[in-house]
Amino acid sequence: MSFSVAVSGASGYAGGEVLRLLASHPGVSIGAITAHSNAGSRLGELQPHLHSLADRELVDTSVEHLAGHDVVFLALPHGASAGIAAQLPEDTLVIDAGADHRLEDPMAWEKFYGSAHAGTWPYGLPELPGHRERLRGARRIAVPGCYPTSSLLALVPGFAAGLLEPDDVVIVSASGTTGAGKSAKVNLLGSEVMGGMNPYGVGGGHRHTPEIEQGLSAAAGGQVTVSFTPTLAPMSRGILTTATAKVRPGTGAAALREAWAAAYSGEPFVHLLPEGQWPHTKAVLGSNHAVLQLAFDGHSGRVIVSCAIDNLNKGTAGGAIQSMNIALGLEETAGLTHQGVAP
Amino acid sequence: MSFSVAVSGASGYAGGEVLRLLASHPGVSIGAITAHSNAGSRLGELQPHLHSLADRELVDTSVEHLAGHDVVFLALPHGASAGIAAQLPEDTLVIDAGADHRLEDPMAWEKFYGSAHAGTWPYGLPELPGHRERLRGARRIAVPGCYPTSSLLALVPGFAAGLLEPDDVVIVSASGTTGAGKSAKVNLLGSEVMGGMNPYGVGGGHRHTPEIEQGLSAAAGGQVTVSFTPTLAPMSRGILTTATAKVRPGTGAAALREAWAAAYSGEPFVHLLPEGQWPHTKAVLGSNHAVLQLAFDGHSGRVIVSCAIDNLNKGTAGGAIQSMNIALGLEETAGLTHQGVAP
Amino acid sequence: MSFSVAVSGASGYAGGEVLRLLASHPGVSIGAITAHSNAGSRLGELQPHLHSLADRELVDTSVEHLAGHDVVFLALPHGASAGIAAQLPEDTLVIDAGADHRLEDPMAWEKFYGSAHAGTWPYGLPELPGHRERLRGARRIAVPGCYPTSSLLALVPGFAAGLLEPDDVVIVSASGTTGAGKSAKVNLLGSEVMGGMNPYGVGGGHRHTPEIEQGLSAAAGGQVTVSFTPTLAPMSRGILTTATAKVRPGTGAAALREAWAAAYSGEPFVHLLPEGQWPHTKAVLGSNHAVLQLAFDGHSGRVIVSCAIDNLNKGTAGGAIQSMNIALGLEETAGLTHQGVAP
Amino acid sequence: MSFSVAVSGASGYAGGEVLRLLASHPGVSIGAITAHSNAGSRLGELQPHLHSLADRELVDTSVEHLAGHDVVFLALPHGASAGIAAQLPEDTLVIDAGADHRLEDPMAWEKFYGSAHAGTWPYGLPELPGHRERLRGARRIAVPGCYPTSSLLALVPGFAAGLLEPDDVVIVSASGTTGAGKSAKVNLLGSEVMGGMNPYGVGGGHRHTPEIEQGLSAAAGGQVTVSFTPTLAPMSRGILTTATAKVRPGTGAAALREAWAAAYSGEPFVHLLPEGQWPHTKAVLGSNHAVLQLAFDGHSGRVIVSCAIDNLNKGTAGGAIQSMNIALGLEETAGLTHQGVAP
């Protein structure tokens, strides 16, 4: 038995990665592949790495083309998914790779996105406490942002175990340029980004902050405040997140290690590395894996957690397919057994 | 049924890529993983991207550890494979990723490597005319070099079809740095290679020249002479080969295109791109695919063929496993269905 | 005494590099800085590396703004420079960084650019035989293309010395992405170019071919035919050119070396490296230097010459200022004493 | 009049950058160029970008070769400089690019370096309050580390103005690979670092932490505690530091901006960017400039300061020469007027 899947936004980076993973997924067949301005093109022109799908033609992103599939992936600009989802049958699994349905607080949405809130869907990060259960049988799934994925994987175990102070989390993330999308902008030209780094969206205004705080607060059972700074690194893929939080009095290195180890001991995709080994984004490139390491800095009273993921994979398409597998009752790792591609 | 496979040289780049591909191969089980100075280490320390094998321990590269498997991959320094192969049973499939058994002409070997020739094994480039047949049932296979793989894929169709002059082939290749191996050398430091390019081994003395000439000459049915210049590009993986040859009088663009199209029309891994689309190494990164395009330059009377492969994959480990599949009677594409990882 | 200089196209890469070099040139003062769509902007916004000029405002590219300077640099799209130059006084030194005035053959221009030929100006590559003299006192200068600069530096000594066959030159160049300009295109995004290589404009149709042939033919005293293939490399700056030509019978390695050594023995910016050392583009990054090495490949009867330059510097802005110095009677190296910036 | 300068450690990255800058310094002449294992080599072999010094021969690093110059740069491994300095005349200006003489607290030195403290020399960061005065006429100068340079430039204005809480500074820095030096290590190979990021030396144990705390505490007039995490980015040069500190109650965005603007208003090399423009390491590449921007994150109560420098230039060689200029009574900007080299 095979589930039919439609993929919208197929000319972009998220859509391309969804297709790459679906192409080798044993339980699905790829139906409509849709795009907006690129409708009518051969996929091989736009995604030349997808050899087995090269001759497929992109069709227009419309309800007509998306309907009639068991699963519909939406990789669309902000604000576009709710309207389409409303016109798809309720028993179609709709997976939104965009931001529209991630936030629970309508006011946070409106503050950061300036439009009406589209509602909240089950959040596709199965490793968070209780989330795997919520995803079983779900027919609407919000794919987490890539920065929140790495940030939550980094810090949730400590908050869930009650070991961290909620009021002064500092997170600095470096992302590869695919995180900024595929639209042609001068500041994203290779000439501009190769050989240099720069921050962007600094100062609390970054749209991912409320999503990170939402996840940490849920784990902590109370409001967590985050200072989050994203930076752009000269690499195509990957996020390296450095997350730090004050440790509660009386908590030592062993208790911290134990909390993280316990949180991820059974997880197929999230790995606390052996002591002394630190994450490298290349170790997860092209894969749905996340690698973590932590250190207790007694001097400053902080735990420093480093987490590396592939922003397009575990941070977007891989996480989406992992959630799809859970929702459909497939093996959770189906289609996601890729190792990292290194070096 | 599953074939047991041992992999030597597992701490290097070629060995790592063999393991990465074998880990998701449906027809094999991974037995001994061996190394020289790194014996005793945890694989996850040396190849942190191989998550499913992270806890495997490397053992010493010895006949004792390698024997008893159906297949043995040798990814060893020049001169080391013949001795080991001689001590392995004749019905063990031994696949040599090194150079020792590629050349047919002992004098060419001695000139370029300065040691006695170890003999010639069936050459693992199934897309060459007649080679797929030679690989069926073979129990010794020489894996082609990565430069020769891209060069032969680029030009053999034209020579096999009798369309090219044999006496003035010029090939310039750009390779990612993994082609230079994993040993610590100052000139291969990231600080030295990022942001720049340089040639190396220029002037006919490059060890891959006789291997390229051997393959082209076989296709042409007569001696082909090649000027080959390799350059080092600031990327981890990938080879972009620009190969040009004089076209025989009376041959036009259509005849050239037809020859290449016919040569690769049934091939699962080698793709002549639609006209107007040129190869990009990222389109094949992490995959066993090769992409080609050609243009007839009437002005200079030359055909220019561009070929992109992943040097570690189709250029080494992927080609090796493709040949293994043929030799063992498995599906030729087994374990090699990866798309390229882009962007 | 100081010459006043106006720079047009100041928001682009060529214009930015001209400004960078002029800012530390002891004999000039920078007057109008002009742009088209960016007129009105602060320079520091568009060229954040030009600290000493950060607060200068860009004005519109018009004859009104450009007139009244001793020197005017034009870094404009094809076809735009002739009209402006015609309105500037004859004793203003006009330096065209674009292609309009490079070619001597109107038919070649029309074939490759599809418009009427604007005329031929003295060619700003002082190292070519006889060119330094033509630049003295010139008031119109055509800046060579970056590929022709590296190609001509590579091969002219051999043709000028009568050592090379004219009918089968093969050149393959790898260029950094700034060579493709600063306009926002998806295929030039960092995500697309980092970690990969691709050819472009293959097959004799590349616009730089007639310019390369023009220079080589002049040196050879007869028509030279070139097959030229440019490729795009994952680096911001730099061109590595691999140029090969058949060597005339009876010519050996020593005669070849002698010809190149003699040609460049007195040159301040072009360096034949000691035997055994090969060019690296990082060794010339940010500088007006060119480095070369050559090898005689007796096997194929070809000389292989490798030449590295910075495409924006010696290939554009540096070469332009070197020519300006000569035209104005300044020290030829004035403002160009930068070493390469490595690593 | 010209000061004679000797440079030790000339085959490394710091020594190479010192030479690059000195080669165009109007007030100095370069005397002995020394190395350890590379003594006897031609400089052009080891530093191929230093064209004007290519034919200079490296001599052994010994007091004999270093003595007799007005200035001696020491770019040596930890622990090597004190012994040499002791044998040089007291009126020789000795500039130590290593760590030996940076820390004031012998216990901090011993804890992090495990050897006896060599003493404290005037600290070569002229932009710190009061430091320019201490450098005038100095004959021993300790060059700051590159991470401390960027961290102190980022936060000292806020502490000096009494606007920041001392007890919870969090700094995350990304450095180019030259920061890790030129010794051949597998983890620094281009194949390993291109396309990925990783942290290192995490958890309070990093040797630069006490140096950062020393500078911040001096500015604050009391102990400042820092959590510092360095990461390695895929670029040759550059440091991007993200530094955050809690803001004292009652302090707003305007007061913060004013403090930083005032601190750097007269500085030739340190630039607070216009609001809305964020630092990019490429804007300072190859130059002695530092660029900063800050944002007040009212949500978390933190100021976030971003600072970009070139680790080899302002972070090492440029800062050293700036301090030399002050010590010798030269123009402070002499030999340091380079713009950034971008893109």
C-alpha cells in the first residue's frame, strides 16, 4: 500500500528537499508537483539533482491539483496555506512547512507577522515531550521552523527536568544560506556570502523568538524568556545553535548530562554525542539527524548546549516526513534512513 | 539473503563513503571495518556522519579480519592491495579502490608508480562498451580513478562512434579537496584552499593520464593521446571535467549529440542533459549519478564535453558498489538510488 | 598635484574595486561617484568595505556629473559607454571597463554583441608587446576583459617568440562569481554556487573568444584559433586559467621557459614562478599581480600554462589603474602596491 | 627616517600578515625575517602572496638575528617569547603577538596555560579607555587575542558607561580557520571545514575567557563574568562576535547607542554603523577596521552587540602595528589605510 502525496512550492528549497526525501520513501508515491511562477517547467530544470523526477512537469499550485491525494505538503509563502487547507478534505493530511499554524498565541502571531492568525495545528517535532502522541492520526501538521527545531532540541530536556532558570536564555544560531530561501537578492549572492558572516534580524524582533519561547515554556511549565540572534554562515545547509541557560542552584554537570541523555536515549534521530565530541553540521548534512553536546560552565553558572541539524532536512523536510510517518501510522524512520553526507 | 562485506581503510574518505552507501544497501551486511593507525577507535569518532554505525569499533587491517566475508573492499595506499588479495580466497569478491590493478600496461604502471605491476583486474566502469559483461561474476575488480571516470564518461561515446581525432585530446578537471585525501598537509588546510584555486601535477606526469588514455584508446581502437591538467577547487566533493577533442571531418553537431545520447540512453546513472542545460557538480553530490552536456564548436573544430560527478561516489565508492552489484548478480542500482543532495 | 577622477557604476563590483584602489592612490582625488538606480544612496550602504568613503553620496550617472574631471571611469552595461564618452572633452581620460571598445574587428563585435561597433580604443594590457607605448598619453582606454587578461598573459610570450602552433589553442578558465556581476540571479545565489562548479557559455559562443584571439593573433602575426571554456568556481574572486597550445617542432622545455622568463623579467606585476611552484589565485587576491607557471608536456606536444589573477583587480580595476598611470605619466605602480591578501 | 623591524614566526599566518602590512608601511624597513623549521627557505615559497618580499630568505629565530632592530615582532608558540625578550635591549620595541604577556593575574595564566607567568606588558588595544596613553613610548607590547579584541570592542563602551550588569555576559564568536593556525591537522583540512560549522573549547575552559573578563572588568570597575563560546566557520579570515549583556534598569536604547557612539566617535578604525546596517566580516577583510552594531532587546532586557573584525589583521597584525605606531610616535594609521577587500 502506498500513500499518494502532492508537493506544492516544488521549485523552492523546502519543496525540493521534500521531493528528494519522498523519492526514496518506501511508503509513498509522488502525485502532483506544483509551483507558482514555474508551473509548466520540467522539474529537472529547477531541481537538477532530482534525477528520478527530472521529467516530471510542474503544475499550478491550486486546490484542483492538490486535492485527491492522501497527503499534501504546503511549502508556500506566509499566509497562503490556510486558504488552501480549508478547501482540502478533512481527512487529507495537510502538512504546512510555513509558519502560519505554528504559534498558539494569536497575539504573538499578529505582532510578528502583521496579519490575522490562521489557527494552531499539531506541532511536528516528535521529540518534544508528549508531541509524538499528538501527531498520531493528525490530519493537519505545522512543521517547526528550523531555528526553533535546533533551539528546542538543545534546551527542552533541561527545562523539562526542571534544571534551568527560565528568565535568561541566550541563543545564537548560525544558519546556512538556504535558510534565507531561493529568491534572488543581492545580499544572498555567492559573491556576497562566501568567505564572510553577518547577523540579521537582531534584537528580539526575529520571528522565530516566540516559537522558541512557546516550546521552552511548555517544557518548563512557565514563561521562558529568550534572547535569540541568528547569523548567516557561508555554507549552503546547516544550523549550528549555541544555546545557554542559567542552571538552577545545586545542579551539577552529572545531573545535566543525565537529563539530556535520558531525553534522547530512545530517539532514532537525536544523538547526545559522547563526552568530548562536539557537533559539526557536516555530520548531519542531508540527513534527518540532530547531534548535541553540552557543557556545564561552573564559572558563569550556565549550561552551554550545542546542536547541529540540517536546516532543510531535520529543520524542515525531514522533520515534516517524520511527522507524516507518525500521522499515517508508518514506521517513523521510513524514508529517513540517510546518513549524513560528509565530508 | 545478504552478502557480508568487509571494508578496509575505513577512516579515510573513500572508506567512509563505501560505508555510507553500504549502510543503506538492501542486499549486504557490514562485517569487519578495518583501519591501520586508527584501529581500536569508535567509528563515530572518525566518521561522525555515519550515525547507524557510530558504535562500531575499527579493527586492524589484516587478512585475518578481512577473510570470511563475501566481499572485501580495499581502500589502501598504493602497493598494499595485491599482497592482501593474494591471501584471500579466489571466490571472495575483492574490490580495490586503489590504483594497483587498473592499468593493463605494466610499463605504464612502472613509469608512473615506480614499482612492479601487480596485474590487471576487470575495470569497474560498467558504462564503457563491453565492461558490464566483464564484471558479471568477476571476483576481482579494479575501481577506476575519479578523474578517469569523468574523463572516460565524457569522451568514450565519441571515440567509440569513430567521430573524434585521436591525437589531440585536451582535458582540464577541477576536483574537490577530498580527491587529495585525508592526510594532514598544510596546503590542504581550509585556510589555504577556501576561496582559491590552483593546478597541481601539471605536465603529462599526472598518474591518471595513462588510465585515461587506456580507456579512450580501447574505445577508439587505436592510440589516443591526452593532455590532462587537474586543478583543485574550493569544495569538498565533486569533479567538473572539461574534455575536448578534434572532430573528424564531416561530423556535425547532430551526429555528435546522437552518439552520446545513444551511448547513455539506457543507463541508470549517466545522463546527457537536455540541450541548453549544463552540468553542475552539486546536482550529483552524494550520488552515483553523472551528468553530461556537449557542444560542437565549429570555430575550433572541437567538441567540448562537460561531465560532473561526485569524486567520492560515482568516482570511487558508488562506482565500486555498482560494479559489486553486477558481479554478485544483484540489481545494478541496489543501494545507489540516492538523488543528488542540493543545494 | 593630484588628478581628479570620477567613477561611474560605483554600486557594482568593478566600480567598487576601482574606488577601493583609488582611495589609496597617492596621485588622485576622487570626485563624483555615480550610479544608476542607486543614485542618492550613501556609498557605505552599498560598498560597506570602503570605510574612508562611507559617507559619500552616489549621484546619477550623467555627463553633467562626470564632466570636469581629469579621468572618468566607466563601469557600465554594454553599449552605454560610447554615448557618454562622445560628450566628454577629448582631453579627458576616459577608461571604459566594459567591452564596447576592445575589439578591432567590427564584424566580430556585431556577431557577439548584436549591435553596431562603437570603435576601438587603446587596449589596456601594458604587458603585451608594444602596448605600453600606445597607452602613454592616451585619452581613451579600453580595459581588457578578465578572461582575456589571464589568457593573453598566459600565451602571448610563446606566440610572440614564434614557439607555438596557431591553430589549436585550448583554454579552460575557472572564475570566481564576481565575474558574473552583482545582479540578483537565482543561479548566482550563495546556496547555488557554494560547494559546486559548473561551466557556462560553452561552445565558441563565449564573448571573450574573439578578444582572446585578437590578442594572440597580434602576437603570432597570423590568425590564432582558440577553443575557450569558462567555468564558475565557488569563490568570490580569482581566475585560474589553464591554457595549452601545440609547441612547434624542435622547441623544448628550456626554450619555452626562456621565452616566458624574458617576456616578464622586467614586469612589476607579472611573475613567472620558480620551477615547481604553481599559481594559486589566493596569492594574488586583492592585488594587481599575476602569477604564472608553465610545463612542457612532451607526451602530447603541448605547453600547459597556468595563470592566476584577481578578476576584479588585475582583470579589471587594477589593470585599468595601471593603464591610467601610464596614460597620465604617473609611476606605473602608483596605488597598486598591494600584496595579495592571503590566506 | 625609517625604523628597522624584524619579524619572527614568518612562515605562520600571524607573521605573514605582519609582513604584508609592513611591506607597505611608509615608516619602516623590514630587516630579519625568521622562522624555526622553515629557516633557509625562500619567503615566496611559504607566503606566495608577498610578492615584493618573495626572494627574501628566512633565517633562524634567534636572538642573534633579531637583535639590532628598532622593533621585533614575536609570533611564536606560547612560552617562547619571554626568554627571547629578556635578551633583547630594553630600548628595542618588542611586540608579542602570542599570549604570554596579556594577563595581569598570574593565577589566571597558570590555570589556563599550566606554566609560570611571564609578566604583563602594556596591552595593545588602543581603543580601550586609557590604553593609548600607556602605549606611547612603550618598549614591550602584548598584542591582544583576536577573540578578546572583538569582544572588548563590542562591550567595553557599555561597561565603561555603567550601563550593563556585570554578572551575566554571554559571548558567542564565529572565527575563520586561520584563527586555528597553520599546523597540519585533519580537523582543519578544507574537506572537513568547508560547508560546515562546529564549536570548540566550550564550557568556560577557553583560554580567551580570562583575557575578555580582564578587559571588561577594568572597564566596569568590578568583576565581570563571561560565558564565552567560540565556533569555527567555513571562511579563511574574520571573526563575528555576538556579545550580549543585561542592561541596568532604566537604561534605554538611546542611552546605549549614545554610549557606543561616544566611545568610538574619534576612532579611525572602529565604526558604529548607521542604524539598520549590521556588520559583515567581509567589510573588514584584510583591513584594520572593526564594525559594530547594537540593538536593545527590551524583551529579554539585553543589549546585543555584533562586532566584525579580521582576526589576522585588527585581531592580530593590524592591531600590533597600530600599537607600534603609537609606541614609536608615528601616525597611528600609518601602514593601515587599507579598505576592506570585498566582495
